[in-house]
Amino acid sequence: MKWLIVVPESESPEIDVVQCFLRENMANYEIYDIDKQKHLEPLAKANDAFKKTRKSFSEATHCIFLDAHKYTSYTLLPYLCGFLSGCKIPVFVTGYASSKELPSFFYGFKTFLSEHKLLKELTKCFVEYIEEETKTNAKKELYQKGLPFTPDSFSFQIAKGSEDICNLFIKAGMDVNEVDSAGTPMLCNAARAENKNIVLLLLENGADVNAVSKDRGYTPLMDAVWRKNAEITDIFIKNGADLNVVSNDGQTALILAVGSGSVKICELLARNGADGEMKDHMGMTAYGYAKLFKKEAIQAILEKYGKAN
């Protein structure tokens, strides 16, 4: 984040208040002295002066025009305002009581009567400016890596296990509850990829532990069970996963666990309250399948936790 403070002259008392605020908030800034620029222009080549001015404005992420009514005759001002507007850089203008008094090149910018009123606005919204800048920088980094900011691109990086890139997507503002073009929630993709760190990253950023995929009707927990991953299954249980969701084909997580033959996952689910009486489309319960396929260790677990129906 870099703030550009445009002032009529460097000795303006209004500068101190704004500089103090930016220093307290650890913000980088530059002073652009209009009076100094006017004196430099006759002494330097016009092209060199223009390049230096353009550089200062192009590096800014936010711009403040202090006491703007004092330098409306500055020849470069309309161009600079147009540049800032075109780059969608937030601009704040002091010295005008209302937008009705503004010259046309200041239209669309936030106006304040004094620097004190400006500081009230900055104090209220500064955290938002920082967050927005973080998103902007993260998006730029993604584009530099040739990665589009889309749910499918995010999903692909989850499947690859690219933790740093996934974190960059989240910093850029990607909703962790987005689904890919197949209708699969990001947390389901992470469970299918069996990447514990990305599962935790998504959960920490608000991913819905009970999101349901369009293809199978599985929750992230069911995907972890299907992949026979007890560690990730346990993470979902500890994060409040619903253990009794029924998939598109009528199966519960406990029935899936019995089918996969995972004794450890069956024990995790049964101990934490999975309903052993629920039947699938064939009218079979988890215990019924364990008995049918002679999975004695699983039968014993289900009997221990009262799931033998």
C-alpha cells in the first residue's frame, strides 16, 4: 500500500496530521508538492518532469488531495485525476464542502471539508483499505503466475495439493464455499485429494463442513470415508460434521465405511454418534452389511456402540 499526498506546498500544516495518521498505521506514503513542481517545470525538460510525475501517481494505491481548491489551475491536474480514475485508485479530496463546488476533474472522488473530517473516514475504513489492498496484490500475483481467478482454477490447485497457491487464492478473496463447474465444493475436493493441510486451511477460513457435492451427494466427511482416510475423517468429526447425511445412492458415511472395510473409521463414526439403524435403498443397515460380508471386527465395534441393528 502506498499513499500519495498532494499538497499546495510542503509547509502546509494539514500535512502533519495526515502523515502522523499514516505513520501510526505503518503505511508507506509520498508527498507531492504542487508548488515545488511548478518551480521545477521551467528548469527541467517538460518530458522528464512529466515522467517523474507519472511515476509517482502510477505507484500510488490511494491518493489524497489536501486543500485541493488552492491548486485547481495546475496544468497536469485534469490528466492526473483522469489517470487515477481510470486506474480505479481511491481518491480523497479536502477543501470542498460539497460535490457541487468541485471542478469536473474531481467528480467521483470522496470530498471532505477538512483534513479532520477526512481522518474520521480513514480511521473508520482503514482496515478495509488494507484488506482490499491485500486482495488486489494477491490477484496480481496469481495473474503473474498465469492463474485465472476462477473456482475451477482454485479447485485444480486443491487437487494438485498446491498449498501456497491455495492460500493465495483465499487472500485474493476466493470464497472457500465456491463449487467447481462439476458442482463439487472445495472442501470435498480437498478431502478427495487427501490433503490434510488444505482441508485445515479451508476450514479455518469458513468452509462449510456439511457442503454436499452434486455428483455423488457426498459431504466432505463422506469423501474422506470413501478415500479410507481416518485422519481427515476425524478432522471433519471434530469440526461438527453431520454423520448421518444420505448420499444420492442412499448410503450413509457408516455404510460407506463398512463397505470399505475400514475398522478405524467405523469405530470413529460409531463412537461419535453415527446412526446404525439408517437403511440404504436396498433396505440394509451398516451392521447388516458387516454381518453379510462377515466383517467380524466391524460387527464387534457396531455392537459395542449399539449400532447392531
